[in-house]
Amino acid sequence: MEKKKTKLTLSGNLKKSISNIEKAKTQGKNSVFIEKKTNKFPARRTFNNNNLNKASKPKNLNFSKPKLPINDYEKRKLAEQRATRRLKDEPEKKDTKNKLGTKRRELKLTISRALSGDDEGRSRSLAALKRAKQKENRVIQREDLRENLRPVKREVNIPEVITIRELANRMAEQSSSIIKHLLGMGVTATINHSIDADTAEYLTKEFGHVPIKEEKADEIIKKIKEVKSENLKNRPPIVTVMGHVDHGKTSLLDVLRSANVVSGEFGGITQHIGAYQIAHKNNKITFIDTPGHAAFTEMRARGSKLTDLVVLVVAADDGVKPQTIESIKHAKAAKVPIVVAINKCDLPEADPQKIKNQLLEYELIAEELSGDTLMVEISTKTKKNLDKLVESIILQSELLDLKTDYDTKSTGVILESKIDIGRGPVANVVLTSGTLNKGDYFVSGLQWGKVRAINNDLGKNISLALPSAPIEVLGINGAAKSGDDFLVLESEKEAKSLCDVRVQEAKIGRNPLKFVTQESAFKDKASEELNIIIKSDVHGSSEAIKSAIDQIKHDEIKPKIILSDIGMITETDVSLAKASNAILIAFNVKPTKEAKKLSEKDKVSISSFNIIYEVLDFIKNKMSGLLTPDVEEKVVGSAEILEIFKVSKIGKVAGSKVIEGEISNNSNARVIRDGTIIYNGKIGSIFREKNQAKQVAAGLECGITLKDFSDFQKKDIIEVYNSKITERRV
């Protein structure tokens, strides 16, 4: 028997409908028939303005988008099916729409699937790829940001001394942070303050970095200069010829080399360090010629440090002179033996014994006087005893037992440097150890380079140079300083590294902190300066001129060298001279064409010289011109004003009485009132009994007029004087 369907009315109350379904289940019914109640004629809701204007407004007004009308038949059919399934306890069937949605979700491409490659079920659209890529980039950016936010741990090289600015740069930290940290330690500092290695190491650790102490330049050089005792061989001696100016040092070398060197020096004075090598009975000797002029003290000192032996040349007719004494001091400071060459023994006025007695005062005792100093009487003009002098040098060098390592990297000393047009910077070097080859990388002072060419003392190009050899080296990247060491390294990298260390050490030592007191500030302000620019052919000459200028002292004016360099005078030098109002000195060099044109245009004078003492005289004259001349005044007469007259066509006339000396026409005069000078000028005219007079003696009365002054008063004193101007000299 077919069971009756339960009729269920669907209303707006969902809970009531569900309770009816449950009731039908208890009664054994298996289907539900749903009928929806509808009102065919619903009450029309009216709206008017009065309702809108009421104070009580509806609490919840629904302004959402209106739903589209659903077909009543379909809705009722779906509701019947759901109710029947619920009555029968059947699982709800999923519609096709939901199945498609689930399938889409299952096939949806995710980042994990994309990264794993599990995307076979569905083709990827461009939009999906773009979104996946964007998401991936965001993840990467977040990771990079986290990585960047982490503090970077750096290895910081710590030299012996370093400024706070440089330390901050090496740590990539702010200088202010380091200064704050020091301030917290009770230390007040600025970015230009220098700190030692221990303090720098402590600060580096405090900021989370790893300090690495740099090897000092001296330690690096020490390692380079290490010599193996098993490789030692004999080397030629390095002999420095020293003595007073014009005692025959260069003439001696001229004879030994058989070359005319003196003729190439201006004024017959050696102004460069020259190095030569001679051969005598299979024995080689390297000679270094030093200047004897007083200005070349540093060059002599440099020569004595390099040498193994000193030959002291003393003129037999002149005796021991200031530069002779200075040479002795340099040799003793260098702790090298001295061989005395008493020159000009061919002259009638020569007295060698007198020279030997004079040298006793300086502890140079001849062998015949039971001393240990070899003294040879020679004559460069007649070539007397020159062989004996050379043999004495060889004997003395054998006693020294001079040996070095020929197989190690070459080392030496820069004697002189210059900038050669066409060849660039050139350095004159004397090697002390090792063999120098073309292509070797080297360091000299703050410069480095690669050996491009080697020339011997005769100007001949050679492929290698042995110890004690005086040579000319091309390939340095800048002009080296005289006296700098010459060191060969393994590679370009090592050369640059050592050069950088030296540059850093030089920067730290440059421009030290200078505390200015009130006294020094006023003193510096009161003194006037003469700016000087020096360009010379070689570094040694420039150095000598600088040293000589520094010796010029004066209370009111002082010379100031703003530039000292080698090479030709350029446009830059002329521009600098104009800007600084400096005198431009060219020593053994010429200006370029461009520089000459610019100097004529800007009216900058270029002073050229070949002899050093001419330079010094020129600078002294320039300094003297800046000094205020001395003015000496002598009072020759004075008159007291008794009355004041007014004369037509003349003006006011001071009726005066000469009380001292005499009053002359057109003389220098001043008016003194109550002890104060109110006028300083000249007498216009003098009247004596209505007539003009040239001069009036003491005790007489006269009328006086002054140029550009008429404000006379009684009891004023008119003082007449003569002035003598004397130019001052430095």
C-alpha cells in the first residue's frame, strides 16, 4: 500500500520546517510534499515625506545588492529532493557544478606544485605564471632583506697608526659611531685624530669585525734584504769623494775616468751627485762625486751613508776648510774609513805637512805619524801618485772584506732622479746587492715601476747590472727622491702592495696636529712671506736649494717654498705663481713654449739660474725689497708761533721766532701742538721783513707758511728736520 506523502508548508521559518520533517520521520513517512504559501495580493507599502522626516529611523537598513528572482518551481523541486533525502537518511548528492569546482580546485596550480613540477593536470595561463613569479620574487626579496639586515663581519687591516676616518672607511662604519664609542670611554677625538694599533684593534672587535695587523714596511724590507751567507761573493768597493769646493774632487775623477766632467758643470762647481766606475788591474772601483758647496750638505750626507770608503780631497795650498770639516763629520757618523788625498802638490805654495798637522785636530793621523789614516800627496794636473791613491783604496777595501749575494733580488740607493723629455722619470741608482735585470718590478720610496731599460755610467744600454754598479734606470712611474732605497720584488702585485703601505704610512705622518698659541699666532701674523716656486733639472739640486733657503732667517720676512719639483716649467707652474704672487725660479731648466706665452700674457717673471749661490743672492734681494727701509731723522731747527697774520693772495702766515737751529725753505716740517704732531709736510715759504727768505737763523723772527696747512695756533712749534732713508738688506 503506497504511503501518503506528508504535505509540508514552506514558510520563512527554517527551524519550523526542519521540525516538521523530523515529525514526519517518527510517523513512518518516507516522502514530503512541500507547498509554498503565497499571497496574491500583498499589502502595498507606501512611503511619504512624513515618514522620512520622523526622528525614529529604522535601525538596520539593508543597502545590499538585490538578489535575482529564482524560479519557484525549480526551488520547490530542489527543496523536496533535499527533504526526501534527509527523511531517508541518504547522503546528499553533489551537483555537477560542485564537482566541476572541486575538480578545478584539485587541478589548481600552486607554487609548491609549480616548483615540484606537478602541473601535468592543467595547462598554465600567462596570468598564473605571472602571479607565481611575483610571489616567488616577493619571497626572495624578503630573504635578501633579512640577509642584508644581518651585520657584516669584515676583516680589517690595522697599521701601526691610523686615523679614525681611515678606520671607519675600512670597517664600513660611520666615523661618528667610533667617536661616540671613544667618548663613552672618556676620550674626546675627531675624525682626523690618529690612534695606535692596539686602540684600533679594540675598536674593530667592538664593532664586530676581525682585526688583522698589517706588516710594517720596515719588516717587509728587512725580509727582502735578507742575505744568505752561502751565496756571498766579493764586490767592488763604493768610494765617495768628498771635500771643500774647488779642491779638485771632480778633477780627480776626471783624470781617473779620462773624461772631462768639470766642463759640463756650470761655474766649475759640481751640483749633482755623479757616480762612475773604473777598472784598475782587474779591480773595479765605484766612485761617487759629491758637491763641495755649503748648500749641498744633504747630498754629502747621503753619499757618506752609501759608501764603503771616503776619499777626502784637501788642497795643499788652501788647507782645511768648513766643508772639509763637515765631510770628516759625515764620514765618522757613517763609520767608514777615510783615505786623504792631498791635492795640488805641484803648486809652489803647497804645504802637505801643514795639511797633515791640521788634520790631527780632527783625529786623522797619518801612517808616518803612527796613525791608521792613509794619506797620499797627489796632483791631478801632473797625475802625480794617482796610481798610489788607487792602490791605497784597493788595499783599504780588501781589509773591509766587502761581500754580497749576487743571486738575491737587487737592492740599492737612489743617488739622483730627474724627468727626461722623451724618456720620462729617470733614476740614477747604485746597487748594493743582487743582480738587476730588465723587466724586474721595483719600489723606490713612494714610487714603483718596472725596469724598461738599464744604462751604465758611460750611457751604454745593458741587459743586467751587478752589485756596486752605478746605473741609470728607466721605468719608474714618478720622480723618486734622492736617498730613497731601491728594492726589487717578485711581482707587480708585491711592488704595488709595498708602495701602498708606504703611502699610507706617509699620509699618517703628514700634517701633524699643530697647536697654535696666542704668542705664535701674533708672531706669524706679523711676519711677511715671500712665496717661491722652484723647478730644477734633478731632485738633488732642488733639495739643495730648499735647504739653503731654509737657512735664510729674518724677523720681518721669511721665504716660503710653495712648490719644489723637477722638470720643465709648465703652464700650471705659471698659473700657480700668478695666483700665489710667487717668484718663479728655473734652475737648469727651461719653460715650455706654452708656459712662456702664458708668462708674457700674465706678466709673470721667470728667473733662470745655473749656479746655486746666484739663486740665493736673488732671493735675498727680493726679500730685501719687501723690507721697510730705515728712516733716520735729524732736527735742524724749530720755531714758536707768536702771532697769526692773514695776507691777501697768500692766506694765513705764522709769525714765528726761531728758537733753535735754522729754518730753511722747502724743508721737511711738522707742527707740534701740546706734544702731539698735528701736521707733517713741507715749508711753503719764509718771509723776513715782508721779503721772502731762503733761511732764517736762531733768535730771529719770520713769517712761515706750510704746504696744505693753515690751522695755526699761538704757541705751536714748527719743527724742521732732515730725513735719511737707508735700504735694509737680508
